[in-house]
Amino acid sequence: MALVLNEEQVMLKESAAGFLAQKASVAQLRALRDSGDERGFSAAVWQDMAEMGWAGIAIPEEFGGLGYGYTGLGLVLEQAGRNLSATPLQSTVLVAATVIAELGSEQQKQALLPAIAAGGKIVSLALQEGAHHAPLQCALSAEPQGDGYVLNGEKVLVLDASAADTFIVIARTAGAPGDEQGLSAFLVDANSAGLTVQRRSMVDSRNAGALTLANVRVPASDVLGEPGAAWGGLIRALDIANIGLAAELLGVSLEAFERTVGYLKERKQFGRVIGSFQGLQHRAAELFAELELARSIVLQALHAIDAGEQDLSLLASAAKAKLCEVAQRATNEAIQMHGGIGMTDEHEIGFFIKRARVVQHLFGDYNYHLDRFAQRNGF
């Protein structure tokens, strides 16, 4: 497998870089934060992105998408990471659309995916219940009642919750926390009676939310796939999501590194630019090598999705764990090498370490994926 981009992919990457730098940059993120925007992103910018086809970039053509694949989406996510672009790319396009594609019936796909691809519907996955990612520990209950189900429980860290039109809620129709069998995925309208959404502003200035479901009624037709059999499709969707998040972390890391190298070439101490100090040169060189390795593993993982590899668990966990490690180092070094100015809100470099920490935590952090990788290899 050649770990290089073809001409079309290079053009997509350059197009995304130009658009996001102009319309969804760090400056826009700062403005959204300072305005206290309830949605957490610009609806106009999101519609522009949808018109460019990005909302449906990985959705098959028969469902209104471009059918360009996850490598294309990964390239856009990398540029979103570079610009810290606040959009529903992660919540709706990377995660929710993938879950629907993996679990949904033909009718459900026809109803949901074209609307997502057109940018007209925001969908978010409600999975996590505790402080850490542990999908099998789901305890939210779904009790059969009449021709549907009644859902009770709570979810946390639901991306773009305050802007979502629909949630994909993972609940138990059977079994106990820890069991693979018995997990089901429900489509829950954001205006459902008994559903409460609490907006939570994250450290990265992006919006997430907590859901409380109190006797929320869901018809049987809104179960994605077979009741109690969601685990197989869900775990594959999470693997794809983590590869996409690794692509975003790559963008965050590369931008933080390049901004830092630029600062090393300008900042002077003792009459010399600090980039001439050998100790800083060594640190920058080591980080550059790590970033090149990270770039390769992300591209390999994206290619594996598009190649239709059935078991992505090893590659997904390797990519997420490696990018968590590299992002941690790149953003820490960025703050340290910028010195005191890096700690101020006026300087943009601090926004990168904040975004990195949130993405590192989403759907499993470094420790989770390192442990999962080891277990899959028999350790």
C-alpha cells in the first residue's frame, strides 16, 4: 500500500485548507466562544461546507453522498484540526453517519443519510455514561412497552448536543453492563417528551452536552438494526471514528509544531534567535520524526477503511494511541517553547493544547487504546 496522496486527494486537501483558513479559523472559534453561541458553530459556514459536498463525503452516492471515502474525510478532518474549525464534521459526518451506515436498515439510511449529506440534519451519538470511554458498561435501560420502548438513564459528552436534531442513543434491551449482547441503538428526536439536554462548554471552547432520559418513548421502527445486536456495528463505527479523530489530532499536532518552529526562528534571547540553540533543535527534530510516523499510520488506517478491511480494531487503536501520544508531546512542546506568552489567552497556541486534550479523550484515550491494542495482540 503506497502511503501517498493521489492528485485528487491533494486538490481536496488544498481546497479544505484554503476554505477553513478563511471561514472556520481559530479566530472564528474565539469569536464563537466569546459570543456564547448556543450552537457552537456557524450555521452559514456549515451550509457552505455541505454545498461543497463535505457533509456527504464518506456517504455512498445512492444515499445522496459523494462516495469519496474516509480517506477524503480524513484529509478534511486534518485541515479542521489545523484550523480548530468548529463544525459538526465529527459529531454528524464522522460518527453518526457511520453508525447509521453500519446499523441502519435500507429504509433508515434512505431517510437519514441524504439529509445529513445535504447539511440539513445534525445527528449525534449518545454513548458515554461515566467519566471514561467504556462502551460495554452502558446501563441506560430500554424497556419494551406496547409497540415500542421506554428509555431511562443518562448520557454525557454528547457532541453538539445543543444543536442536534436527532440522537442515536445506545441503550440496553437485555443483559447487564459488560455484556456485548443486549445493546441496541435508538433514534431519539431532540424534542422528545422526557428528554432533557444540558449544554456543557468544554475546555476547547466547543459545545457538548449531557442527556437525561426520563420515560422517553421510542417506537420500534426507530431501533437501528436488530434490537440487542448493535455491538458489532457499533464497535466498527467507533473504530472508524477513532481513525478520523486521529486524523484531526494529526492536524492539530502539525499546526502546533509549525507555529512553534516559526516562533523559534523569530524569538531572540541573548542576541540570538532561540532556534539556534542546539537543545531546542534536538527537541524539534525528534518531534518532526514522530509527526512523520504519525502521518503514515493515519493514512494507512484511512486506506484500510476504504479498502473494506473487516477488522479495524488493531489499526484503529494503534492510530488513536499513537496520535494521542504525539498530540500530547506536540502541544506540550508548543507551550513550553513559546514560554510565558504561550500561556496567555491572547496568543492562539493555547487553543491547540485545549482541543488536543478533548479529542484525545473522545471514544477512548491513550491508555484505553494502548491496552486494547495489547489485548488484541494476546498480551
